[in-house]
Amino acid sequence: MSRAAAPEPPGGDGLAGVTDPERENAVLLAIIQATSEGPGVEPLAAAVARLVATATATDACFVHVLDDAGRSLTLAGATPPFDAAVGEVHLPLGSGVTGWVASHQRPVVILENKERDPRYRPIPALRGSEYTSMASVPMASDPAGLVGVLNVHTRLRRAFTDRDVRLLTVIGRLVAGAVHQARLHRQLAARERSHECFVTQVVAAQEAERRRLAADIHDGISQRLVGLSYHLDAADRTVHDDPGYAAEQIVLARRLADLTLDEARAAIGGLRPPVLDDLGLSDGLAGLAGSLPELQVVLDLCDERLPEHVEVALYRIAQEALQNVVKHAHASTVWLGFHVQDGVARLQVRDDGVGFSPELPVAAGSRVGGYGLNSMAERAELVGGSVVLRSRPGSGTSLVATLPAGPPRGSSPSSPPG
């Protein structure tokens, strides 16, 4: 008759009896339950840290999560007293043992003398000198990929077996899937909030545009039409008695008619760029470039036509980006490119100006705020695209908008075979 192995005391070799299959299953079930209780990354990481530390009889557990950009790790969950450092500890990818595990996606076990390991970097907030042994495993799964690193530490020397590491790796996979779902939920919620905000902004902008257009028509076009009518009436009354005076009134009326036509065209252009209908996006972008005499503009434009809503979105994004180069970049040259490849339209506006730090908080009237990235990004998102802005102080700024090209303008969906 077989006898169950007695649990090992903390500080001994092995994970305190966790290698017992029943205990392994209990740990995994607890992790699964924790991952199914809510979409928040931080609450999930905190629960996992407590569960893992208790189940493995280790003295500390840290859950580091990779940021959305995939460049650094942030402490998202920890056992007390280190839970106070959650959100405050950041590790660049590749830095320290944790960063090495993330960049190589391979586990690391250190039994003692961590300081002698060339990969080790002390983190004062986590008091690594108080702990002797550690095991660090990547949290990765399909389709999530790498989402972070799971670490356990013991004050006394602990030999982590291959089976221990496999168990921690399985836990890491479960957590990776849950973190991935939490991120998708967060991104969806953020997108919904952004869409709601954008809809509100669009309605407000429409009302403001209507008021502006009404004022332009009343103060400009309407007043000129009144003057035009006055001159024509004067000419009509004097055409027989004073032909010379009537001719003068007709000349003035013609001038007013020309001015009124120019104002009407400007108003129409503000509502929709007619150049897109007449010449297409490529020539429209070239026209924008030609309206900037203070800059040397280098063009690299393809002639492909796109659906109307895509062309308008790209034109408006380019228009705002170029305006911001003029206002903020202090540049001498700007490069404007437009290409379509593999069903994706790509617009790039790049300048040789002063640049800025996108990581800095946006202040009113600042370079970042002036760039109007939010409005351009929201315009792109409305048609299923995105905008990426890159800049460094002294190195200029590059804005890239990518939008789904859709079927060419004028094409019709092919009918199904009969």
C-alpha cells in the first residue's frame, strides 16, 4: 500500500510537496478560478501572486507584465509587503534576470549567490538581497505570445526541480491567456469610450461648422449678393438715361459676382475638398504641398484611387499634419508620401524640424497637443485604420497613417457564379 509523501518544510528542497499530482491539480484549479473572476490585469496578478506563494511555500512572488508596446515590464502583482510597489517597478526588456527571461522566453533558476550571476540587477524596492533562491519563468501562450514573467523567491536555499519549473511554466501559460483576455477587454472598453467621445466631438464639430458656415454666408456671400442686387438695380434704372453710369454699375456688379463666387468655392472646399473628385487623392496631396511656400516639400505619391471615405480621411489627416508642421516643427523640409500595397493605404508626413518627446505629458499649447494626434487617430480609426507618431528632440517628427484601402473607386463587387 502506497503512502503519500509528507510535505517538506519551507527552506528544504522541492516546492513543499507541490509535486504531488493532487496538489498540482489543486493549484492549477485555483489559478483557473482566479483567472476567470474578472477582466482586470492588476487584480488578477495580485491573486496569482498570493496563490503561487502559498502553494509553493515560497516567501515572495512577483508577477511582471509586459506593456502594450512590448518594451518593458511592470510589476503588476506581488505578495505583501511588496504589493505597495505594484505599478512603480519598471524593467526594460533584457534588463536583469526578469528581463532576460522575457527576452529569451526561457526559465532561470538561481539557487544562491544571485549577485554573481551577470544577468542579475538589484531592485531596491524588491529587496533582493534578503532572498537566496529564485525561479523565474516566462508567462506566454498562444495566441497571446509573451505577456510577462512570474518569479518566486525564498529566503533560505531552495532547489527548484525540473518538475517545479514545469508547474510554474504551466501556471504562467494560464496567467498569460487570462492577461491577454484582460488586455483585449481593456482595449475594447477604451475604444468604446474613445468612440463615444469622438461621436460627441463630431456632433459638436458639426454644429460649430454649421454656425461658422451660416455666419460666413450671412456676413460674406449674403451681403455681397445684396450689393450685387443694388448695382444691378441701379444699372437697370439708368441704362437709358445715363448709359455711362449704368456701365459702371455693371462693372461693380461683375466684381462682386466674382468675389461671391470665390467665397462660395472656399465655403464648399471647407466642407469637402472638391479636388478629390476632380483630380484624385494624389493630386489633392500635391495641391496641399503647393500651398506651403515656406517649406520645401518632397513628394512620393502613387496615383491609385481609393473609396471616397478613405481618400477624405487621408486628405484631412495630411492637411492637419502639414498645418502642424508649419505651426510647430520649425522645419525647412517635409516629406509627404502616399502608397497602396497589399490592400493597405499608407500616408507618411515626415519633417526635419525640432522634434519633441512624445512620452512627456501633454500640456495646453504644447508641441504634442498642437499636433492634434487624437483627432487624426480618431479619424483613422473611424475607417478601420491607425496613426503612429514618432519623434525625438532635435530629430524631427514622423507621422504614419495606415488605412484599409478597400475596393478601388468605381469598382463593383463581383457577382457570384451562376
